[in-house]
Amino acid sequence: MEYGENKKEERMIPIIDSKRQYETIGKEAEEKVIEVMRSGQYILGTNNKMFEEEISKYIGVKYAVCLNSGTDALHLALRALRIGKGDEVITTAFTFVATTESIEIVGATPVFVDIDENTFNIDVNKIEEKITPKTKAILPVHLYGQPAQMDKIMEIAKKHNLYVIEDCCQAIGAQYKGQKVGTFGDIGCYSFYPTKNLGTMGDGGLAITNNEELKNRIIALRNHGGAIRYHHDEIGVNSRLDEIQAAILRVKLPYIDNWNKLRREHAAYYNELFKGQEGIETPKELIDTYCVYHQYTIKVKNRDTIHKMLQERGIGAMIYYPIPLHLQKVHRHLGLGEGTLLNTEKNTKLVLSLPMFAEITKQEQETVAKTVIECVKETMALA
Ligand SMILES: *Cc1c(COP(=O)(O)O)cnc(C)c1O
């Protein structure tokens, strides 16, 4: 296969390159997709069932339910726990909008807790002060593939009798104290969007749980609110995973541990390349965690200038996410302005994610690092 058919692409080191992964799994995936097409069974078939079994074994959980997206997994997790109007859900504003959108979809209110600056995840020391009689759940996000501090979160949840829903959309395979994320709380939610560590070739998601009743509720909700066909007990949705997507995921799942391992090696190499460089803060890991580096995110001053310079010099750096959720128009009704979540707001202005995917080469990483260091130096000289 040829890469960089045009010059611009040739010079650009992208944040992620899905085409390269296709070289590993393409042939096998193509065979499996053709098998599905020939089978005539396109929805909720064998591949769904087998993938649910295979991924629950991989994660170490009793039940997995395939869904159409990570957003649906979050939404249906809340529905399954009967969280809705009048309820509050404690979460972070330093995440992708789907996290809080799902809370609003069910009519509940997101209550934001500031982040810990070192991990970008919810600051566990600030959760308890936000608990009210309306609080029903804590919804931590394992952002950039870094596990949130689950022992502390579970301790608070038990003490206050709260549910825990884990947003694992960026963190498949990540571990906290030797246990995979998603298995600590009541329900774990995953996304198979193409750019995630385990991505399919369309949309896909998953909810996992050890609770049989919750599993059955999610199964009913994903298929119009009924466990038996044409018997509808409540309002559900259509959130089934295509057989084609399930077949592709089954091909990819055996590779995920190696892909995550490679990401960790690339992160370590970036750390080495940036070592001792003034003005560049590299990511930190909590002790006892296995971070899967969905993103490799540094902190720099003059971030917007550096981001622009990098784009011009062929480095596909990205900002995840440029506006914290409490300042988004969609959540304005919560009445939170600037200055309410200080670490969230401060870090939103510093973070910069660099090219990171299993297949990135050492040479590309060296080019990325060299260019970042140049840009940082140039902006410091200007100041
Ligand atoms: C991707 C993502 C989602 C949503 O997943 P979709 O499959 O795109 O719906 C939710 N939360 C986080 C943190 C994500 O990164």
C-alpha cells in the first residue's frame, strides 16, 4: 500500500493513522465482513454474541452488551439505573461532550468537580463537597487512557450509597491496581469509534456490568424497551451493533494488548525525547496504574501559538478539548461561569496532544519531538 499520495500528506505526521492499522488486520477483516454479507444475518447475530463473550472475558466482567456507540452506552447506563429528572450526577468538565450530554438526555443534572492537574481526571478530594440529597451517581472518565483513582471513588460511593458509571471510552485495557477499568463501578461504558484504541469501521459501543438485572435492562433498552419481541414495557431506543462491526471488532480484539503496549512504549520514548526540556511538561502516571495512552498530552505555555506552528510544520497535534464543558453553551443553564473550575480552565489552555498510535515509528516521534522543542524555544524567545 502507498502512503502520502500527495505531498502534503507525505509531510504530515497525523495524530492517528488508521490506514496503517489496516495493514495488520485488513485481510482478515475483509474475509470476515464478506462472511457476514453472505450470511444474510446483519443485526444481533452470532458475531454480536461471540464478541460479547470474548470481550467480557478480556475485561474480566460477567456481562457485556453491544451497542451502537459509547454515547448510547452512557445514556442507557443511566437509564438502566433509573437516573432521570431531579437527579444529580457528579462528573468532570474536562472530557468529551458525550459524557455530560448523556446525563442531560435522561433529564438529570451534571454536577462538575474540578480535575486533578497531574492526571486530568476528576479530583477525588473534591467529590464529597458536591454531594447533595439529589446525588445519585458518580461518573468518572478515564481520560486519555489514564485510569481515575477508583479506590477512592468507590469508597465515597459506598459511604454515600451512590452508583458509579465509568466512562472508559478512551481506556480499553487500562488498569487500576491490576484491575481493568469499567469493572469497579456498576456499569462500564466503552466506545469503538474508529479512532479509539479499539475502534471499528463505523460506530460502536459497549456496556459492561457484573449485575444480571442491569444487563437485562440494557438489553431491553437497546431494542425498543422490550426483552421479548413486540412486547414493549418502556420507551427504549434502537442502539444495536451491526454484525459487520461486531465481526471487525472480533478480528481486532486479540491485538489490543499489543497495541496498548506499543502506545506505552511510544509514550516512554516521547518522555525520553522531552527530558529536561524547559517549557514542556510530559504526562504523569498515578502509581499502580496501567495507562493506555489514548492520547499523549503535554502541557505548554503559548499553547495556541505552538499548536498553529506545529500544524504549519506538518505535525498533526490536537487540542482535547478546547472548551471545558461547564463553559459550553449547552450547559449554560447550569449557571457556571469562568472561575468556577480553576484547574479545568487552566489546563484547557495548556494541553496539547501529539501524534500517538501503535504504528508510529521512532523516526516520526523524533521529528515530532524535535519540532515541538523548536516551537517552544521560538515562542519563549519571543516572550
Ligand atoms: C468517544 C467518547 C465518548 C463517546 O463515544 P461515541 O462512541 O463516539 O459515542 C464518550 N466519552 C468519551 C470520554 C469519549 O472519548
